[in-house]
Amino acid sequence: MNETFLKACRGDKTDYTPIWFMRQAGRYMPEYQKIRQKYDFLTMCKTPELAAEITMQPIKILGVDAAILFSDILIVLEAMGLKINFIDEKGPQVSPTVRTYKELENIKNLELEKIQFVFKTVEILINEIDVPLIGFSASPFTLATYVIEGGSTKDFVNTKKFMFSEPKTFHKLMTMLTEATSSYLIEQINAGVHAVQIFDTWAGILSPYDYEVFCKPYVQRLVREISFYSSTGTDLNSPKKIPVIYFAPNTAGLWVHLKDLGVNVLSIDWRIDIKEASKFFNQPLQGNLDPLVLLGNDEELLRRAKTILIDGMNAKAHIFNLGHGVNIHTSVDKLRKLVDFVHEFSYKLRKFN
Ligand code: CP3
């Protein structure tokens, strides 16, 4: 297996900068669309052979250094007795919602048997691919926003109303989601994933105080539990240790809190200067190209990629990625060009420095 990505996660030296993309399997890709025309998104997630095939598409087509399991952060809710649905244009829907103490009853004991398809997909993939497989979940807080709001939102009114009016109940909900997420990630590790990424997509809506009170302790607990489970000790270089990556866009104002989460890799977005971040954070960094630069011209794209690669050399280790998911209007050719450029330029950068 090509271990470059895992080496960088551990902070070890690599021959070149590894690269993968959040949402690397998706609607921008004609090969994905071909399958998507026949099946709805949830069927694709729930059919291990299809999910595995879609996970592998970017490995074959783009030549990236890691695969990310094809699934969604909301899938785990089905193992907790909630219903999820993905409606074109409207986005994801979760029901019933949880907004009061009484409604905590809507969340049932975790039954991972209900989502065995996830672990089945992992088992197929680890025998098929020659790059590491990344498993994932949402952070407890980001998952809570979907459970409370019932879908996507711009202002998070229900989440904040709940948090500020019934903080004790909110903490109880966070504990339930943390325990479920922890078991879910551990089961992905048992099935064979080589690394995990925690998506904290909505952490950036919180003030530093509220992040510290309502979000951070649960991320720390989750990270502690997975790390303890996946390691024979605290030795990061232990081959059994599964690296934990934390991705929380729009969180430059939360810097001080991101420093001591206990994660192995921090994934940063384009709103943070990677050179500055390298001075501040001790762990390897992942990121941080604005995904929409891929909609511009090639010269601009490569110029910016080059800067990120040079600046990323200041970090403990660097994994090239976007600051958020691949946009649907992105050209496959451009992404392939970027992958080749990152590999070639970063190889020379190490060789001649
Ligand atoms: O990165 C990958 O390639 C792995 C698969 C993956 C998906 N969603 C597939 C998907 C991952 C890691 C996710 C995570 C996810 N899902 C997040 C966190 C990452 C982020 O973007 O911040 C969030 C917030 C979700 C929730 C979600 N899922 C939304 C809001 C939507 C609708 C918006 C959209 O882009 O359609 C989805 C659907 C979804 N998840 C699709 C894919 C490929 C599109 C499904 C389709 O219609 O084909």
C-alpha cells in the first residue's frame, strides 16, 4: 500500500506531499453521474458494491493518495432510530427532530446492525485499494445541528435557542451523540479503515465561549476514545494507531481551542494562512486551497497550489487538500492536473531543499 498519506498524518517525512480531496467522489464526475442516474443517493450509500465502486473512482481517475469512504455524515442517525432523506434542491432531511427534554426519547439506543452496509463497504474496499482508506463521522455538535434543525439551515435558530434555553438537555443530547459517534468510528476501525476524519462543518457558528462549553469537550472525548481504542499506547508511530483528522471550516476565531483537541492532523480552510498556522499548530496540517480556485484559470490554480506547497513545508507535515468539498462545477481534468502538479512540484521541493 502507498503509505505516503499515513506517514504525513504521523508527522513523518515523505518523498512528496500527499493529496486527496474532500467530496472527491461526487456529482462533478461523469462516472458518478452515470451511477447516480440509476440510483438515488441513499441507495448508493446502502449498497456496498456501489459505494465501494464510487469510493474507488477518484483513486483511478485522479490518482489521489487516499480514499474516503463513500457515505454521508447523517447515515449514523438511522442506527439511532431517526429517518433521513436527501431531496434534490432541498438538501438533507432528518425526522423527527429533537428540541426538548421529552424529545430526547426520539433517539433510540444505537443499533449498528442497521447500518452494516457501511462496514461491509469498508471490508470490500480494504481488499481492493492500494491507498489508505479514510473513515469519517460528523462531530457531535455538527450532528446535533441536523438533529435539532431537521436539515440544513442558514441561521441555526433552533440549535441556539435550544442551547441557550435548555443547556442541561443540550449537554445530554451531546453526550448521547458523542457515545454513538464514538462507537460508530470504532466499528469503522474494526472493519479496517486506516484513518478517520471528524467533520465539524458547523463549529464556526459558535462563539469561542460556546465552542469551549458546548462543542470542544465532546470532540476531545471522542478523540480520546478513538485514540485509546486504536492505539496500544500513546506512541503515535505505533503501526496500529489510527490517525484522527479534524476538519472545522470557518474557525479562525477558535484557533486557541483547536490547538489542544488531541487530534493528529488539523484540516484548515483558505481563510487561514498555512504559514501562520504552521507556526501556531504543532501537528501536521491538511489543506487549504479554496475549492473555487479550481473554477478559475490554470495559471492561477498552479500559482496558488505552489504557494501552499512551499508554505506547507513549515508544518510538521502537510497533506494537500481543499479548504472544503469539491464544487459540482469542477472539471475532472483540472483536478487531475492539480494532483500531478502537487506530486511533481513537492517532490522537487524536497529533493532540492
Ligand atoms: O468526501 C467524500 O467524497 C465522501 C463522501 C461524503 C459525502 N458527504 C457524500 C455526499 C462525505 C464525507 C460527506 C460529508 C457531509 N455530508 C458533510 C460534511 C462535509 C461538508 O461538506 O462540510 C455534510 C455537512 C453533509 C450533509 C450533506 N450531504 C448535505 C448538506 C448534502 C446535500 C448537499 C449536496 O452537495 O448535495 C449531502 C448530500 C451528499 N453527500 C452528496 C454526496 C456525494 C450529493 C448526493 C447526490 O445528490 O448525488
